[in-house]
Amino acid sequence: MSDKQEMIKQMLEMQKRFIELEQAGEFSAEEYYDSDGDSELAKFKRTYDELATKVVDLAHEEKGSRR
């Protein structure tokens, strides 16, 4: 499996976990919107964002296009 596919797989697993936490009421609205904090959710969102950026960059590289 390519790096890009591994990252996408990880992102899908993260989305599934996020939905589970959200539906269980595991975080507040304040925590949801606090991307700069040290909460588990904030770290989760930053990690997801980093992966998404890498996937987009790899896709552009594959196609020879720019962001």
C-alpha cells in the first residue's frame, strides 16, 4: 500500500473514531472549536489536518499540479 493510501486509511479510521466520540457526547462545543489547546480532541484535529495536507500535496505531486 502506498504512503498516500496508508494516510487515507488512517484518516478514515480517525473519522470513524471522531464520530463515535461525538455521538457519545465525549467533548463539549468549546473543546470542538479549540484547535490550539492541549486536549485530546485538539491534538486529534491537528493530526488529521496534517495528514489531509500531506495527502493533498501527494495528489498534486502525482498529477504535476500546484496548490
